[in-house]
Amino acid sequence: MSNIIDEYPRIEEKIKKRDLKDIHYIVVHHTVMDDEPIKADVYRLLKYFASKDNHITPGKPLPAPAYHEIMEVVEGKVEFFEISYSQDITYHAGNWNKNSYGISINQMDYEELTVDQYKRLVGRLADLCIQFNINPGFIRGHRELKGTGWFLQNKKFKLRKICPGFVNLRVLREDVHQHLRNRGFFRGLIDEKQYIDKKYINGFTDFYRELF
């Protein structure tokens, strides 16, 4: 993990803080800027967030980068970059910001992860579960979040985005769960009941059937 937080022109007086115990979710994203992948260039991403042209707060720079960390491939090697402090409430998931930690995969949503990328992602998510004492059932994809990822229209399930792309999130949670068990850190059951309200499960079932 490379810490490059100091590379960003943070506006400290505008950054809200939280206690680490308030982090209940890990939200997985993919990174897209101007419909193009930010190919192995986290520094370009930081410049984008610091500009008035960013899509999150148009007309003014973000006080801190939208995500807490980035996973990307640099010269063929999977790297992780810490770009915001865990205590920072960043702008990555709407109403879920205060209670979630955001990690983004630095590539387009339609690109499948390589085996190495996927294994590293599973390992990193397991580390975060341990760090924040989070059940792997509380790992969410951005598309799974009510309001910012999906909504109801005329009592029908509507998806706003597919972020983090072609990642089967149920399988991802199961793989993180198994990874934790193999390391001896987590002996309980994955809390699948909690990752989405039961009454909306049919909408996700239909979505996953189409996607996978």
C-alpha cells in the first residue's frame, strides 16, 4: 500500500470526520473519467478531483478525493494507493458516505478483472474487514446501494449504474469470507441477510440473471 494522501491539495476545513467505529460498510467502485479509464495513473485521478471540472461537485474542487483507496495495475503489477484518510467522510456513495469506506478499481466497468487482480482485491477486502471489524456480508458494490445505486419507480426496481462493473458481488463476498476463514480471523457465517433489504431481493435476482 502506497500512501499518497499528501499529493492532494486537501481543503481540511471542509472535510468532515468520523470515528473508525462508524465504518460499517466497504463499498467497491470502478473508476471512470470522461468515459475513459484512468490507466495506471492515480495522479491524474487526483488532479481530476481537485479540478472544478469533476463530476461530483461541478464548479468547485473536492475537499478530499472521493475514494479512500485505489487499486490499479502499474507496469503489470497490482498496486493499492491510499488517497484519503479512513476518518475522512468522502463523496463516493451519497447517503452512505458517513458509514462506508470506498475502494475503487481503476479501470472501465466493462473490463473483467484478471485472476491476479481478483485475488488481490479479495485479499485487500479481507484486510479491511479485519481492520474495521466488518462482516464480509457488508461489502457492497456501488450498484447495490439504495438511492445512489438503485431506486424504485412505480414500485419497480431501477438500476442507476453497474459499478463496480462485471464483478459478481455475491461471489466476491463469499470469497472474502473464505479468505478470512483460511487466515483464522473469521469463524462465523457470512451475514448475507443484511446486505440488502429482503423486499428488494427480486430486483437484484433479475439483475444478476441478466448480467451473469
